[in-house]
Amino acid sequence: MKHYPKVVAIGGGTGLATLLRGLKYYPVSLSGIVTMTDNGASSGRLSREMGTLPPGDVRKCLAALSSDETLMTKLFEYRFDRGRGLSGHSLGNLLLLALSDLTGDFESAIEACGKILSIKGEVIPSTYDHVSLVAELKNGLQALGEVEIPILGHRFGIKSLSLLPPDAGANPTALRFIESADLILIGPGSLYTSILPNFLIKDLRRSFKKSTAVKYYIANVSTERGETEKFSIEDHVAALREHIGSSRLDGVIVNTKILSSSKSEGNLGSVRNITSEGKTVAGVPVMATDIVDEKNPLHHDHKKLAAAIWQAFISQDT
């Protein structure tokens, strides 16, 4: 049997889904380790009202890995815009909740949804514990949850992150995949609310540090309101290192194409495309290329990003 490189991507939200959507077309054994701290919109409502784990980021990654993004996948991602108690909910979130009841647990529900969508890869929650994300702000106050953190982070700046409970256990499957990986990709995505929460889980951070896999950080193509509004690439890497410790990084994938800045989307400050002119960032080699989505210039292009990763590592390893 042909050995495909084992690629593990760690993150959450739209960024991780974008990465998985691009890489699924390459001959790799692909898995996404997903943050479980989402407390907004449909996920937050279901967690509060039903006591379920937040399904939103898992749902996005399942849809991204669907072997054929046809009507079934569109149906999975469909969000109701009317109906008392139903408006705002994603059908995929409700399906995961129903399957959790039918199969007995969230893990089995993910597996069942994966079969329904014929996904190319694995979607793995970083923890099955109910956790909340806490940010210490630069003014000494705290912000609780993915919804509140960007709002208060915009006003006061984010100093550090922690989890409640602080001793949340890592998903053993996530640890196993990290330990056997050939390549580990961090990001892209919201730095403080999608990427770093995974590394607040002590056993996951420890497994990442011990792993002998090649490790790349995929830097965001733009700053983000409420989290990284004035950040450079160097600031992103510094914040990542602060939370993952002395773990080795083998490269930082950086966008080179500057297309847009925006002052009109939302009310949490202006954002802009960012890049780095240096050959290294904090001693880590920079792999610079055009990976921006020209139609949505504050986000990555999934095809460009996957091709850049393939060029940087996978084609050299096969």
C-alpha cells in the first residue's frame, strides 16, 4: 500500500476549513484538529440550551472535506433565516446534535456525518471536555468567550489566554494523530480564538512539542478586528511562540500579495493585508508566495494555499 504523507492541521473556524478544502485534492492522509471553544451564534445557543459541545467549527471542516461539494454539502451548511427558535441555526449543527443523541456521543456523530458527506480525511475535536476561552486584557480585566474577546480586545488589547477548566483533557485521538504526523500545519485562522486555544490544552501542547514532524505556521493574510488589528507577521509568530513555548517551527508560510485594506466591515477597527520582507521571522525561515483570495482579499485562496504547501513539503517527501 502506498504511503501518503500524514498531514495534521490544527486550528478552527473558516481558516482551518479553507486549508482542508484545498489539501483534500492532494494525495495525503489528511486530518484537522479543531478548537472546541466556539460560543457564538448557533453553536453557542446549542451549547447553552442543550448542553452539547459546540458543533460549528466541526461542521465547517466536515463540509470542507466533503468529497463532492454538491447539494448535500450545501444542505449541511444551510442556515435558517426565519422561524421562531430556528432562525440562525445551521442544519449541519442540528444534524450533529441529533446524531449525538442517536449514536450516544459527539465523536460517533462526527463519524456518521463524515460517512454521509463522504469526507476525504478526518475531523478531530481537540478536546471533548466542555471548555470556555478566557482572555486577560492589557488593562487587567478579563473577557470570556469567542464573542466577547474580540469586542473587548479591540478596546483594550489581548495580553494572554487561558481555558476554563485549566486542566481540560486532550482528545486521545488528536494526540495520536499529532504523534504520527509527517507534517503539522498551524492555522490559518483567528489567532486568539481559533488557533491558540488548541495549545492551551497541556497534553496537546506537549505532544506537539515532542513530535518529530515538520511544522509550518500559516500566517494570516490580513489583520483581524478585535484580535490582531495592528499586528505584523512578526507579532503573530511572537504570540504563537508565547503560547506554544519553545516548540520547533520549520517554516512560516507568508502571503506576498497586498490587495486590500478595509474600514467598512463591522465596527471593530480597520484591517489590511500583511506580509513580511524578511527571510526569517524570529529565526524561522519564511516561505513567501501569493496565497491571497483576490475576490475576498482578507482571506486565503484555498487552491493557492494548498499548492504552496505541496511545493514546500509534500512534493519533496513523496
